[in-house]
Amino acid sequence: MRAAIAFSGGVDSTAAAVLLKRQGFDVLALTMLLPGEINPGATQAIAEAIDVEYATLDVTVDFESLVVEPFVRGYLDGLTPNPCVTCNHDVKFGILLEEARNRGCEYLATGHYARIADCDGTPYRILKGVDLKKDQSYVLWTLSQKILKHVLFPVGELTKGKVEKLVRETGVRDMVQPESQDICFLSGRSYYELLESRAPEAIRPGPIVDTGGRVLGQHEGLAFYTVGQRHGLGLGGHRALYVTELRPTDNTLVVSGIEDRKSREFAIHSVNLTPGDVSTGIISCEVATRYQGRPLPAEVEIYPDKTGKVRYTEPGPPAAPGQSAVFYRGDELLGGSIISG
């Protein structure tokens, strides 16, 4: 069987390529070219060192329109977007998977810390990675059954320590590329710098008000804040206050006290259920509203138009519009949604 690996030349994708080869796959290391992100000479050298085929795919134009532009628009709309979710759905498991299939690959593998379970013909299920500290299932909730039958997560059964050890034993540890510690397309810039160059109107100062409309101070630009944030408000002398709303229509930041910030329910849209078609009704599960956030018991009510509501069993953290609300039952990823503005 032939499998492509989404190959950045980092520790995780290098280990995934090595594991695929050991499992008997004919491996193609397929590198997406993005401005300032990947050094194709370095990734090709690693692919040659581990003796796998290498190819590149320039996705610059598509990545700009599918990921970067929606990211900027989200901040203009007062949202807190998650570009990794968008990239996985539209680019990695969209454009890159299509390229892999065109090159004769039955599968596209990635270095995500997650697992896929296929139980005797029942729907493919996504499970959390064995290393819960590295688990990346949160950003995979958009994947459908049609996609999952062509996807592999080779490092999902390993801890990060074992992945590092595997790459050292392979002899290419000194060649692998540094891991990205931030949003990949920022290339060392802060997202504030990106917004300043692309959408300066997103960082205009404006009033900070409480829920009664009383002006408490001035914010530095809505893009600097997210729902639930406490620190960095510049409101010294006040009791503990948290961001509860970003209002781009009048460039206003709304804050409230700790008792007001707890969320009992919030609206969602773009619901996807991993096992298959979205059905209406109520699901009892756990919901995470942040990457690496702790899933909390909740009921998810789903409507026919793939919108719905999440109701916590007990008051939970505030939900930031634009982020993902992801549904779990134990280690299984049930699906997810976007938190409505």
C-alpha cells in the first residue's frame, strides 16, 4: 500500500514517516510550501536520509484564501478564530489529501497525536492520542467518514518521549526542523503585527464598559482580547473583571465580575458529528472550548440546520465566539462545532 505523509521535517512527521515505512508502506513525503514556513531543501534531505520518496506542493494561494483571509476577517468581526481547524479541514485533509490520492496514495498520514479506530466495518472513530499532554484531537472534529477512511495517525499510539527516541535512533535528530510554537503562517510575527498590516481597523482603541454600560477605561484594540480573558485589561483598582463580549459594531469591550462570567449555555453552528450524518436531538457528552482545555459534562442540542446549543451540567468557562466547541465521550471524539458570535 502507498501512503503519503504531510511532511514538515519536524520530529512528529519524521517519526510518522519512519513508522509507515516499518509497517511496509511505500511512503511519499509530501511537503506543503508556505511563505517563510518550510525549508524544502532541509525537508528533502531528511526524506532522503530516511529513504522515502519526496515531493512538494505549493499551496500558497489556496492557504491565503482559505486560512489567512478568514483568520483576519474573524478578528474584524470580533471573533477568536482557530486557523488550525480551518487548515486541517480545507488544506491538509482537503487539498493535500487530493494531491496524495492523485499520486497513487491510498492514505494520507499526519503527525497528529490522535488515533483512528475502525471496529469491524462500523464508522471510523477518532480517539485522543495516548499522550494526553500532546493530544490534538480537538482540531480534527471537522473530518468526515469519507475523509477518515484515507487517514492515518502513526504517532497517536506513542508518547512524545517515544517519538523523540525513535527519531534519535533513526539518526536524523540533528536534521529535523524546529517545531512551530505559534500559528505557522505568522513566521515569527505576532498576530497583532499581522492584523496591523492587514486590518489596522481591528486594533483601534475604544471604551471598556461593564454590563450596565458604565465606562471603566479604554482598550487598545479588540483584537488584543478574547472572551474569558482577565489579565491585561489595564483596569487596576477594580475587582476581578473578565471579558464577556467584543462588540465590533461600536468598538466596545464589555467586562463583568467573576459571578457573571460563568457560562451555563451558548449557541453553536456548523455542527459535525464524526460517526456520520448529523441527527437532531440531544447528546450527553463532555465539551471542550479550548485546545487542551478540560472537557466538561454537558448536553448538546442539535437542530436540523446544524446549529444548536451547549448546556453545561454545571456552570462552565465562558465560550469565545469563533472558537471550536468539541464533543467527547471519554477518549472518543464525537464531533464539534463553532461557537456562535
